[in-house]
Amino acid sequence: MIIREQKPYKALIYSMIEKLPRVNLWRREFLVETLILFLSIRGRINFLQLARYGKRKEQRYRQQFEKRFDFLSFNKKLTLSQGSGYWSGVANRAQWGLEIGGIGAIDIDNHTAFHLEAVQTLNDDGQKLPDWYAGVISERKEALTAISRYLVADAYFSKKAFADQIIASGMHLVSRLRDDADLRYLCKEPPTGKKGRPRKYSGKIIIGDIDKEYFSFISQDEESTVYAAEVYAKALKRSIMLVHVTYLKGSGKHATKLYFCTDAEMAPNDVLQYYRCRFQIEFLYRDGKQHTGLNDCQARSENKLHFQFNASLTSINIAKAIHWLSIPKEKRGAFSMSDVKIMNHNILMLNRFIEVFGIYPHAIKNQNYVKELILYGTMAA
């Protein structure tokens, strides 16, 4: 673990905020302090804890959390400045009657994820969840298409209404179909010249017995066999790039999964890689719950909850940029949010002790002691 003081955090956060309109100096100072506190406070992160470790009273944190902040634009600029080219992903998380939709970006080269925005699910009773989520994406299409034109979602979202709205937003959907999906071969025979509309399809696809002359062989290893083809999906009412994967399970049994992209020209290997890498987004929510107070907000206000969710997940982006992406790829180990949190907590407490006792930490004789205390308790120390 490379030791970082608070200066790199402040510099990175300031550089992103400066690109946003209408954020005054006082608000900037508050955001910098709060995001660093999310990276430093151990245990629950709520208004009381922020007041204990921060510079302001509890009521001030409550008031500032109520004010809206454009986390999507902040994280979009952070993502584009720190990563290496992206496609977008969407995932949802439920907790005790409260649900958020999380939009993230996957960095394929670095094999990691960045948080973009968490949006609370506030759909009407008569509105289906996929429609509500599609509306969330449509409202943010300008910001999202600036990152990528591919949106990846799990099998729950492989519905026509959702896919149509995503395509109308200027993106393509990568997802997984049901195992019993109704699929048709596209007719590749030349027109016969006879009267009537030319035949569009040439039979139904039997999932467990595909026509290997129609499908293209992609790859095979000890765990799976991959074929791909452009086919017609009845549920989506459109042609798609289908990736047919047969997995070998124990006792010689097989399981088949159907991955797809609404862009019929997308490379089959990309479809498979994009969908599989979607799981990187799950680590953001794991780290948010375990280390940066995703579930800890004391408020019930929509605005305060929005700020808490997004500050929690945004702080992980900042930690990843400072402590992991700044290291050459060949020298990186696994990213440990636990170690980052311990180290920042040690820095927070050490700075308080230094201030109270009037110790000069930059003296040569003190530097080794300071480093030892900062790394105290980390696994990578």
C-alpha cells in the first residue's frame, strides 16, 4: 500500500469540482472535507459521526446534505480522467423497503468499475420497474453516451420496452436472455422472384441443439463452448447478436446461457466480456456497505439520502484513483478498500494528536514513526 496524505485527495476532488458550474468556494470546502471523512471514519458514517470527526456541527452537515449536488457529472469527469475507455452498466440494490438504481462504468483494461450515480426508486404504482429504470437512463443519456454507447444490464432487463427505450437514447443493450427464449434463424436464401414478401425466418432455434452450420464457432475450453450468430428474438422483436455458451457442469451435465447485444454487428467476444465484467460493479456496493457508510444515513429526506448514497460510492472512486490507478498496471496488487480506510483513519487521528501535542511530524527522526503509525493495522503494511 502506497501512503497518501490528504493533499492528493484534495487536489483530485478540487480539480473535478472546478469543472462543474455553480459550485461556490464554501460548498467546495464542504464537499472536499466530507468526501475525505467518508474515507476516514471507521464504523457507521452518519451525521453524528461526521460532527465528531469533522470541523462542523451536526446540523450543518444535515443542511448541506439537503442541497443537491451533481454527482453524475462529477463522477463522469472523474471516470473519463482516470480510466481507459468505458461501457456503462446498471444494477439495483434493495434494503428494508428502500431501493436504489446504481449506474456505473466498467473499465475493461483495468478490470474495475467506477460509480456514476445512485438514484432512489420512486416509481408510481402503475409503472413497471424496467420502464422506470429506462426513464432514468433516458434522462441521463447525454452524460452516459459521452462515456459509452453500450449499456449492460442483467437478465431482468431483457425486455422489449426497456430495450426500445435504451436504443432510443442512442445506446445498445447488452444482457442475457431467458434459457427458454423464443429465437428464430434469419433466412439467408436469396429472393426467389415469386410474388409476396420474401421469407424472413427459416425456423425456430432449438436451444440445446443449434444448427452449427448457421452459428459461427467462437471458442472452446475445459469449462465452456461458445457459438454466435445474428438471430431474431421474438421477445425483443428485433435481430440481435446472440452468444450461445454451453457450460460443462459436474457429472458431465451441461448448462446453456444466452447472451446478446441489440447491436447485431458487435463482436461476440465483446458481448461475452462486457456482460461478465458487469460483476465489477458489485464490488462498489460491497465496499460501500462495508466501509463507506452506504446504509448508515440517519435521514429520511430524499435529498439527504441521495447525497449519502452518492458520497459513499463516490469516495470509493476517489480512493481507487489515488491508491490503485496511480500505480503502474504491472505493479498493482488487489485493491483493498479496507486498507485505504484504515490508513486514512490513522492519518485522521494522527493529525489530531499532532495538532494537540504540538509535534512536528516532518522532522527526519519522526518520519519513520509517522509512516509506521499510518500503516498500523493494514493488511498490506
